[in-house]
Amino acid sequence: MALQVRQQEQTSAKTLRFLQELLRDYHPRDFEIELWDGSRWPAEAGQFRQFTWHITNPAAVRTAFSSGNEMALAEAYIRGDFDVDGAIERIFPLADFLVEHFSRAQKLRLGAMLLELPSDSHAHLSVHGGSKLHGRRHSRERDRSAIHYHYDVSNDFYRLWLDKNMAYSCAYFKTPQDDLDTAQVQKFDHICRKLRLQPGERFLDIGCGWGGLILHAARNYGVQARGITLSEQQLALAQERIKQEGLADRCEATLTDYRDVGEAGSFDKIASVGMVEHVGEANLKEYFACAYRLLRPAGVFLNHGIGVPESRRVAPSPNFCDTYVFPDGELVPVGTMTRNAEDAGFEVRDVENLREHYALTLGHWVRNMRDREEAVRQVVDETTFRTWKLQMAGSAHYFKTGKLDLYQTLLAKSTNGQSGLALTREDWYH
């Protein structure tokens, strides 16, 4: 027994020495580390502790840091080997440091120290295998499976941390103090104003979610609105809400792939909000061509989606988000997006980056999930809860630091140079 205790104490001491060497150049270290046996390394002197990093499994440090990538660190968290007590969003500057900071010589020295720590041959395995999609990437069947994996977790789950309209995309803040409900309605109105919706026009929302935008457009702008989605749970709630509001004569939602919408040339205005990320770069030209085909001459298409700066673009590879959150999601630079839109025939009329707005939106979602943690845990399992919480906190950091962008791009189907658009944007804001 005494020998076992000494071995545990030695493991704890070696782990702390490794972490102290690992974080030697990380300043200010405004967090505390607590090991499985209660050993602690307090925050740097003079720093207010933002969070405590709990390491609950003696083998987790060697497993996570031997790979040297973000996936292993994320899996350690969703597996429960690592935990965070406090502001989880504050861990991401640390994660950036751990992935990007070290020279080859430092990695070799740290690697030698890792070999002295215990290992677990099973700890590297995925927590629940992540998404398991089959078939050709971005085929209709595989896209339906990807959408089902992410959006059909349960309506009750999303209802707990989204706004009252259940808008699952970047809100629009006139001030940082706006509450989430207000900011999401402002987003709906911002889109409708950019499209200059008019009573009687036919409006299509590609990827309509739970129906918030089509309901807002039909209710406040008098359009004939149609929304399409591939999520059965979203569709059921959207149709229920349309019926409850008595808008069935002006508003409908259907389970339809954007590639299968008929009625060429029959829509005056189209929006796509938070859907283009699921299309795939190879399919972008077809995506924009579909929207172009569906619009009448002088019609307008607003495309709202996440982009990645060209300087941060990397070759596609399985990562935490692709494996556990958004299977088959692809982010491209705004230049790639607009080039494909122009190839399809569109004229680019306006581009707005709402990056800071998405950081604020995600901050609200993270706080809502944290405030309603007990209720969320009753709706989904622990792995799902930790996965979504980590993903949203990380995304907030990436938008805040400029590693991700959110673009609203206004595209016109001009005919012989005639766009039909106003000379200025003044009516968008007055």
C-alpha cells in the first residue's frame, strides 16, 4: 500500500513538473491546475483566477499532449479526463498557445518528459465515435444524414439556450448590451431590409431552421414565404409555429433539398442563413446556380455564412468540429464564395462582415447553456452537453480573435446591367 501511495505521489509530481515546463512561457497564467489527487498549482502571482483546469485521469496528460493537436485536447475534455471550473471560453488562448508555440527542440524535451508519465492504450479512442456518414460527400443522402446528426439532437435541447424564436445563427447587435431575443429579431429585420422585401413578393429561405425568418418576413413584410430544411425536427416545429400564428396562407415550410426546389424564376427574393457552410466548396457553383435559377430577373439573394480568412486556410482534415459537431462542414474565404457566385451569373452588390456580432451571439449561447446546465443535462447525455459547450466557447474565441468571419453577401440577378436596386443603402437603416 505504501509503495502504491509513493508511486501515485511520484506520478503527480512528474505531471506537475511537465506542466510547469509546458507553460513556462505562458503569461499571464490566470488559471489554476488541480490534479486527480488534489495537488494544485495556483494561478500566477497577482493574477485573478479565471478558471481551474482539473486533470482527473493520470494518463490523460500523456495521451493528450503526445499527439500535439487540438483534437486530442478536445477529446480529453468531452471524455471527462480534463474539466474546467469557471469561464470555459478563457481556455482557448491557452489552447492556441499549446498548439502553436513550441519549437522542435522544446517538443523533443517535452516529449521525453511525457514518456515518464502513465499511459492508457484506450484513452485515444473517440468518445462515442463521432458522426459516421457514408456515401459520396455532399450527395443528397449524405447531406441529409449530416443535417440529422447535428440539428435533430432534439428541439428541447436547442430551446434551452437559443432565443425565443430559436434562431441558430449570428444575431445583429445595435449595442453590445442588446439581449439575445432583441438581437435575433434585429437580424431578421436586417436581412429583410437588405432584401427590400415588399408585400406580395415570393420569398424563399434556404435552410429555414425552426421558421423564425419566414414567420418574421410573412408577418411584418407581407410576403409569400417558403422555407426549406433537411431536418425533420426543425420542420415539425416550423409547421406548428406557422399554424399557431395563423400564417398558413402566407407561409410554408417543407422538407426539401435546395437542389430539388422547382419553379425556376418564380422567387423575387431568396435568403440563406447559416446553411452555406454545409454545401461544400466543390458544390458552391451548383449552390449559387440553383439560387440564380430560382430568382426572377432583377431578383436578389442574400447569402449569410461563416468564412475563414485566406491566411488561415488549411487543407481539409478530420478535426473536432467535423468529427463531433458539424460533419462535412466546410468553411472557405469570402473570395471563394463571391467567385463562385459570379461564376453562376450573380453580381456582387454588398458584403458585410458581422464577425463581432457572432462573438456576442455565441457568448449568449454559452452563458445560457451554463445557466441552464441542469436542465440541459436532463435532455441530452453528458458527452453531447460537453461537446456543444466546448464548440460554442471555442467558436466565440475564434470570431473574437479574427480566426473566423461571418459574411452577409448581397447578390443581384441583373439583366443587361439593370439590377433594380436603390442607389444607396440609406433605407436599410432608416
